[in-house]
Amino acid sequence: MYLYDELVKRADRPVQVGLIGAGKFGSMFLSQVPTTLGLEVKAIADLDPDRARQSCRTVGWSDAQLKATEFFDSTQTMIDAGGIDVLVEATGNPIAGIAHAKMAIAAKIHIVMVNVEADVLAGGILAKEAREAGIVYSMAYGDQPALTIELVEWARASGFHVVAAGKGTKYLPEYHYSTPDTIWDHYGLTPEQAAQAGMNSQMFNSFLDGTKSALEMAAISNGTGLKAPDDGLAFPPAGMDDLAHILRPRSVGGQLEDSGMVEVVTSVERDGRPVYKDLRWGVYVVIEAPNDYASACFKQYGMNTDSTGRYSAMYKPFHLIGLELNMSILSAALLNQPTGSTLDFHSDVVATAKRDLNAGEMLDGEGGFTVYGKLMPASKSLAVGGLPIGLAHRVKLNNKVKRDQPITWADVDIDRGTEAVITRQAMEALYR
């Protein structure tokens, strides 16, 4: 794959991008545009177009680049204006993300889903509809799911069995109950410092309370067929040198319930001590040597292995999110290939109570005060009637729910006629 060579060949007709959402991820992507030959941002849609213009100025865009780009407050209007080759959905709003994906599919425009929240909510059916429309539906390179899937593809194509795959983060069990009011204590910031930096407390809390990790592992599972743990992510402490030892099945001394799982490793021990050579910002895959000869090669070529020599790990210790997004855009536009895509509905993320909740309370979604997202096999989610975390926004509880219990469709008063709910239930019917 020589994407840059392809860009050089068509420098006179650049790939035209439409960006939805000019937040942090979008801004990081925008910063790369001036130095990328053969790629242009034709248009940006944002609820606040002036804010989007300022984001472009902040990352170094010239006045000429700003004048060459159209700004909209409506995605549909942007699409209707025409000329877009690839649409990038970077809002982080699962309900809006579904709507935008459907707009792209209807217009037969390739779509890169930065919005993992929307992808886990309904990616199984959105990706199917995109394939039927002849367009690419892709995960976003630079985000951890796409980077992990790349490692899984490398391993499988090389003939290795994938034992585990996932990412690193900072996690302690009490983080599940973190709220926007307590989030900055965990980051070592005051609310004032966070506000000055423009940091959104609920968004950052969705990373800390385990919701984002659950969503990203579900995306990896649904894009690879790897299994979700039956009772949610365990978040074992593990450094880069220990991945192969810890992330192997329990039957051979590891901590996985089975082989072929997704899992997240934490950068802190349960007592708060830092993990040596942690993988907080990175991704990994644990592989098993298929025979004694391959196992011997692991040793000969300096691979870190477990005590048996049969299990080893490959990893990437960082991810650069929007700075790497071009890989997805160009792969879709020039190669007609995704950098990871939802293939099935193997895993789900269910809204789970952060505290004892009472009937009449309003759920407030990812990173809020009421629920966190828990990863589980899709079969289990369907069996219990779990409410996906992506729909736990401004919906009222009908019943009491105890802390750490999953919230079900029957527990909430939700409008069944919205596009997001209809799409999700169509996906559930497809895979039930």
C-alpha cells in the first residue's frame, strides 16, 4: 500500500473531505491538512461554524485555506452542496452519528466513523447498508480500535492465533463511579484549571469511568470476532513486558477466561502504584506460536514471551488520534478499503447504574452522573434486554435499579420512534 505515491499521482485532483465536528479529534486532523499533498477539506459542518473557523486558525490554517473551505451548521446542507469524497463523523454523539452515517450512505459518500459511540450502537447495520451502497464504512485510524485491528490483521495474516487484543488506559475499580464533579481529582487538576483549558468534564469522565474502554473493545470485537469477557472488562495491571504472561488463558496461568478475547490493561496497580513500562496510550495483540519452530524463533529474534516461550505480544505504545486520520480517509478514497470496519454484532455496551437509581430519574449518558458503559457479549445483552449506553441520554427510568446492575429497555421510558432507536432495534432484530 503506497498511499503517498497515489497522492502524488493525483495532486491535481485532491481528495475532498467533509468534516463533521471540529472538536479535539477534528482539530488534530485539521492541523495535518496543510502538509498533506493531494487532500483538501472542502467543507466543515459544526453546530457553531465560527468556532470551527477558530479551530482552523488555532491549528495554523492560512486565510487562503479558510476562504477555500465552506462552513455549515447542517450536515445535510453540506452533503447537498456536493463535491465530497469522504465524510468524517467526529461529533462523538451516538444519536447524531447514526443520522450522519445514514446521510452519507444515502448520498453514496465514503464515511470514516470517528464516532465509536455510534458505531457500537448500530455499526452492524450501518456497515451492512454502506457495503450494499458500494461505499466504505471505516473506523478511524489513530483511534485505538483501528490500530488494534491492524495488529490483529497482521497476526492472523502471518499465521498466528490471536489470544488477546486491546489497549491500555489508567483504571482503578472506583473509577466506574466517577462523575463530572469528581473527574478532575483523578487527573490532578482543579475544575478551574480544566475550564481554562477548555476540557469537557463529562467527555473526559467517559474515558475514566470505563465507558470509552468498553466501547472501544466492543468495536474491536465487532470488527474481528474476538470475544468480550462474560462479566465485563477486568482491566488487569500489565506493562509491555508482561502482556504475554498476563493476557493468556487461565488454563495456562494467565488471567483471561478464554483464548481470543478483547481486554484493557491498566497503567496502575490496584494499590495505586504505577505499572512498570505501562501501555497507557497504546494498543497490543498477544499471539501464540503455532509450533515449536515458531516458538524458537520468538527467542532467537528477541521477542518478549511468557515462561513457556509460546505466547508473545506486539504492541504500539502510542496513538495519535486525529494526526493519523489521513490513513483512513486516503484508504477509503484511493484504495476503496476501510481501516477496520464493523463486520458483525459480537459485543455490546450496556448502560449500568453508577449508584442506586430511583424511578423518575433521568439518565445522562456516557461520562455522566447516572450510568457507565459495561462491555458484554451481544448474546447476553440481547438476552437481558440491555439498554445500549448510546441511548441512555435524557431518558427517564421507570423502575429502581441497583448500583452496578444493567439497565434494560423495560426500565426506561424511551421514544421508540426516533431514527436512532429504530436503527438500533433493526440491528437487534437482524442479529437476534
